[in-house]
Amino acid sequence: MWRDDMLTRFEVARILGARALQISLGAPILVKTESKDSLAIAKEEFKQTVLPITIKRELPNGQIVIVRIKEAIKNWLETYGEP
């Protein structure tokens, strides 16, 4: 079973894409940046672990796991570096 303090590469892609879409539709930006590119802003928010997103996984046995997003992002950055 995947740990609840780790993200898969698919979850990272989904998080960044969803947040970039929110930003492009006018959501408030949570980091100071000069960039106008919504994906670059989403990546910066990811690196600073300020994303307002919750991940809920449904496992094959029906159990639902809520991912601890701040710890999961920190672990991702330590393991893989840049998103």
C-alpha cells in the first residue's frame, strides 16, 4: 500500500494541473512571484507547500485514505527534487 505521506507522479501531475487551472481562472496566488505563467506559479506553490488541496485515495478494499499533503510534498521534494 502506498503511504499516506507520499505522492505518486500521477497525483503530482494532477495537483499541478488543477492548481494551474484554478490560477488561470482567477484564484488568488499564494506566493510572491513575478511569473505570469499559471503552471510556473503552481510549481512554486508546490515547492513552498502552500497548496490548498486535499487528496483522498480510495483503495481497492474500499478504505479511504486522506493524504497528509504538506508532509507528502516535502517527501516528494526530498526524493525527486523539482516537480
